[in-house]
Amino acid sequence: MLLVALSRAPLADVHWDAPIYLYQAKRFAETAYLVDVARNAQEIVAQLAGAWPEDESYSEAFWRSSRLGHIALLGAPVAAFGSTDAAITAAHWMFVLAMPLGLLAWCRVSHLAGRALEPGAVGAGGLASSALLFVLSDVHGYLSGNLVSEVLSFGLGAAAVWALLASTATAAGWLAAVSGGLAFLGYTVRVESVWIWLAFMLAYLPFAGAAEARARTLRRFVLAGGTALLGYATYAFVFHPLADPRSYLAFAASLAQRAREGVHAGNLVFVAGGMLWLGAVFALPRFRGSRVVRFGVLWLLLAGLPSWALIASDSAVQTRMLIGLVPPLILLSAAGWTFVLGARQRCAALGLAVVFVLMSRPPIYGWFVEQPGLWRIQRLGAAMFVPRYERVDYVPREMAAISAQVFGGEGRPGILIAAPSVKQEYLNLVRFYGPAYPADAHMALAGDPTNPGRCELRRDRAHEPVRFCTGFGDAAALRTSLVGHRVLHLRRVGDPPLAGAAPLLQTTGFVLEQLGPLPVPDPSPEGSPP
């Protein structure tokens, strides 16, 4: 796990939401973010009827409100270190550690569930094999250090279920209350994450034992549910009507449900589970004779209900969205490996596992793809590796250098034109490194200043010294803006330069250009009078 963590650089190979969340964390750290969201909750919900800002395709304000816990936790290192590389590094390590800790907690859940339902069905060897195979899977390395809400909710869900199971096995009823509190905290981080906790309870009850044991388990579940409901009721009161389920359903309906071009969602199901699927397959022959396997299959079916619905409707699906499938797969994989390691076929099973591990190494997989007649193996790769379009390197140090130039206009208002090859998330980083917001700034209804749009149609925004845009509609509008504005253009190194622009800064991957005359450097020696 440590080797996987050390191999990742901050904001390298991450999802495009990572820099967006980081920019929102800046807003949280520098303003009274939660107070402003609560104060404007009615206006945010009113956007769901289609009244969101014209440069948005859905209500981004409501989307942010459904991730308040995640933004707040990510805002902690930003509050401590400011909008700096140190804050990004601290956040990176927080999310690097969250993934293996969540994995270990889910392994503990599998152990407790196996001991309660079928002693001996989930052994230490099976758990260790499953954990190792998942760590070696591409999806684990991808999510470790990825600043998306699924990473934190993965660990919080594990802690909630762990406390719940521990409460059923001991007289410590207070652990059920702890479980409910953790489940509620997971809800604030990612609304959908509470489902894995609910799915566990629904799947576990039919296997909870005789009438007396089942009644005790049910009492613990009710206590946990009551605690979570109390947290939700308080949250719903403070942020009414944002927490109303009808508001969330209206938000989901407002999203454009179109399939993203690329890897089919069915393949992503196997990518998300990684090599846990191998152990789960080993467990299936014991379905009729093993209570643990039957429980694991039911839990997997229930936990995946939101995913199955998305796949059936051919909606846009990304690998991170399917993280809810991993917990029941850990249980099934551990049960499968426990069975196989004690059977005659263990050598064949271990050999198959070694083959999968080797094939999941990019250099070995790439070598096989290049061999004559083996190009069809790419179909297997689509079910093993997170798609390339979900992995982006955001080069934070380059963005910091660019930000220093963009916001260093000596008081002149600026305009930054982004070339088509420069995605919006890079601009989020440019703004992250930029000037701090005033503590009394109202950000709940303020849209993302980096949203795309024509320069002449963009309005000046409060607390935004630079106007981000995608270009001018005609030369006359550009000439007008050059009067009184510092107009910059950001492009990739391989892009052609903009006509009439002179290079201002070049990094490894980007060029920042300025239109109009460049400032003349002061020829006098430093410290001498002008």
C-alpha cells in the first residue's frame, strides 16, 4: 500500500472533479460557506426548475450542496495552509491514506460478518489474498490520492458498518449509535453513499439467525437508523429545503442522462471491482451451501441497485461511481479464496491469480497488445484498467506559476482566454492559487468563474479580478477589451500561437501569451529610486 501511495504525485492521474472540488474547498476555507448555503437554500432549490445561471447546464449550486461534507473536509488543509502547494500535498495524503484504511475496515467487516453467519467461511488467508489483489488492481491506485467524494465515503461507510456489526455481537449498544452517526456523516460527504449502509442492513437481516438473535439485531439496526435519522432531521432543518429527497430527485432529473463516449459501463463494473472478481467467482460454486456466500450475493445485488439502474438506462457512468460494489465483493472474494486455499485446486487458482496480476501491469499488458495476432486482448484491458479519459495530470506547480502571472496585473482587471485544449479544471487550479476571497463574500449562489463563455458576454463578478472566457466573437470586441484590460491567452505548447499575442510565460506543457503591448521592465537597479 505504501508503494502505491508513494508512486502517486498530487493531482496526477486523477478524475476531472478533483481540481473542481479543490477550488470549492478554497471557497469554504476563506468564507462563511455553510452559513451562506443555509441562508440561500430556498434560492438554490428554486434553480432546479431550470432557473440556473446561463453558463451552467444544471444547478451547480445544488450539486455543491449535496457534497458539503466532502468540501468541508477538503477545506481543512486549505484553511490550515492556504491556497498553496502545501495544502494540495496535505489533501493528497489525506486521500491516499483514506483508501487503504477504508479497505482494511471493510476487511474487518467481512471477518465479523463471516464469524457471525458462518464461522470459518472467511479466513485470514482469504482476507489477505483479497486485500492484496485489490491493492494491485488498477482501480485502487487510481482512487488513492484522488480528491473525489467516493474515497472518503468508502472509508466512512466501512466504519459505519463495522460499528454496526460490533454492536450486534456485544452488549455495547452505543456502537449502533456511533454507526448511525458515521452513516449520516457519509451522507453529508456524498448523499448516495448512505445506500451501501442501508443495503447491508437489508441483506443481513434475513441471515441474522434465530428469532431472538434476529430481534436483537433488529433493535441495534433501529437504534443506528434512529441516530442517523436524528442527524438527518437536524441537517434538513438547518438547510431546508436542500435535504428534501424530492429536491434531490428533481436535481437528478435535471441532469442530461447521455452516455459518455468511451468504455461501456458494463466493462467499468469489472474495472471497479478489480481482481476481487476472481475470488468472487471462486465463491459462487458454494452458493447453495454457504450462508456467507448467499448473503454476499444478496448484498452485492442490493448495493449495486443505483449502478444497475444507471447502466440499464444507458446513462453516463464513470468508474468512481461504482465504488459501492467493492464492499460486498471483498466479502465474496475472501470467502472464495478461503475455500480455494483449502482445496486441491489451490495451485491452479494461485497460478491464475499470478497471471491476472502480471497482465494488470501496464508494461506487460502493453507488450502483449503489440504482439501479432494478440490485439484482441485489448477487450480484456477495457475490463481491467480505468479509462484513460478519466485520468488527467493537472500539473499543479505549472498552474501555480501561470496563476501568479494571470493575477499579477498590478491592479488592472484581466481577461484570460482559454484555448479549446485547456480544459476548465486547469482554470479552476489557476483560480485556486489566485487571490483569497473576503471573509464576508457570499459564495452560495456565485457560479464558477471559470465556466466557459464568450468574453464580451461575460460580466464582471464580485471578488473576481480576472474574467475567464473562451474567446471573442469578433475583432472589434477584442479591441474594445484591450482598452483598460490586460488580455491573456492560455494554450498548450503544441497549439499554434494566437495572432498578435506575445509569449509571457512558458512551462513544460503550457504557454501564457499577452495580447497588446507587453509591460516594459524597469531598467533601474533594484532598490534604486525611479
